[in-house]
Amino acid sequence: MKHLVTALALLAATPALAQDKMTLLLDWFINPDHGPIIVAQEKGYFAEQGLTVEIVAPADPSAPPRLVAAGQADLAVSYQPQLHLQIHEGLPLKRVGTLVATPLNCLLVLEDGPIKSPADLKGKKIGFSVAGVEEAILTTVLGKYGVALSDVEMINVNFSLSPALMSGQVDAVIGAYRNFELNQMDIEGEPGRCFYIEEEGVPSYDELIYVANPERMDADKIARFLEATEKATQFIVNNPQASWEIFAATSPELQDELNKRAWVDTLPRFALRPAGFDAGRYARFEAFLKDTGLIDSVNPVSTITIDVTAE
């Protein structure tokens, strides 16, 4: 009994057990890309780290980084390519963690269509949803095959990437995610084929990252958040079926063939060390954006990303 009383006294005297609140803004509605976040929530890993995390899906997918920059949330899920540009625009943001550690973006065509190589896109139509980085990517991929960006017609199809391709409105789309659009098209009986941009001259990068305002962030809370998502990622890798069931159980909208397939295809792409980063990867992508004319100067890696566990 004496030991029990002592243990209870120690627990009562430990203020660290109080839950710290955090707000995380997603990049889009909840989908398998967010697996480690949802599993960490459902398995109680955030609570183990003394965190209460509010997960918010945005009404406007472009808003989360700007809301974090303005101090209206602790973290946002965003994209490495966009982060480089946003820093050059003057937004106070840094990458503090990684969610998906490989590109998902690809140049997508119909599997049985006339486009067998990016060289075949000369004089053709390419659909896109977000201008900017996509143009730099296309300039690089097409340029490898002797095709200039001016040799193709760019058409903004908003977020109807695969429908625009399947309907023949465009001959290819850029910005399609290999873990979603490929599965979506296959399910609908119109299989697609991806040209993987990191195999076509574009430097590899982290597709999904966590960004914070370095002037306002609490590095300790973020480090604990990342420790929880790392534990969740390990659980997912070790238990792919059980983790899918945990994830899908959070919403009836997730319980379909597309999300089930996307879960399997996304699983090997989650960052196993979400706090860690490859400085060379960020330096190379910054140089790539400069070379393609999207930015006028090159920022040092220290202004782009940080290891919060070393703070």
C-alpha cells in the first residue's frame, strides 16, 4: 500500500501529464495520405505524448500554410515544392516534419492511348489544377524529350484530373497522384499510366510535409507530435491490415475500394523518420526551382527546414 501511495503522489506531482493542445490543418479531406495522423489519434499515441490534437480538414486547400503563418494553427500539412515558393513570397514558414517522403505527383496518360512517351505530347493538351511548380516539372520532363512547354497546350481542369483525361478533354494530366488517380481510373475501367517525374529529371522531394511558423512554434510540442506519428507509422508498417481497419472505421466515406487500394499504395511512402530530413534533397530542389526560373535566388537549407528534435 505504501508503494501505491508513493506512486499516486508522484503522478499527482507531475504537471507534464497535463494535455497540451495543438491544431493541425490538413491539406485536403482525410484520405490514406494522412494515415499516421489518424492512427496516432485513434491508438492514443498523441495522448501518450501529452497532446490533444485537433485535426481540421480545410475548406480551401490553399489556406492552411497561410493560416499557420498567421498564427491561427500550430501545424499544417503541405507540400515541399510549394514551401520553397512560399518562403520566397515572404511567408514565415519552415518544414518541421515529413509525412510522405517520396513524390506522389506524376504525368498521367491513358494506358492504351496514343501517348507512349512524353515525346508524343508535342502539340497535345495537358491538364493541370495548380499553376507554378507544375510548369517547372513539365519543362524538365518534356525537355528531356526535346519538347518545349510552348509546344503543348496547358488547360486548367481544376481538380478534375482523371475525368478530364478519361473524357478526352486532354491528352495527359500533371499533378495526378499515383496512389489515387491510377487506382481511380483502374476501378472505372480506364487504366492509366504514370510517367514518374523523379525518373524523368525532376529532383526527388517530400510530397507531404508538416510546416510551422518558426517565430511562433513550440518545438517541444511539435517534437512530441512527430514522435507519436513515428510510432503510428511503425504500427502501420508492421500491421497493414489492422491499421487500415482502424483508419477506415473513422468514417463510412473511407470504406470503399479506392481508399483501400490507395492505403496499400501509400503505405511504403510514409516517412519512417518524420523528424529527420535530407539537407541535400532540399538544396537540390531549391536549385531546381532557380534553374527553371520560378525563383530568383537560392535560400540556404536552414531557412527552409529544421530538426525540431535538436532544438
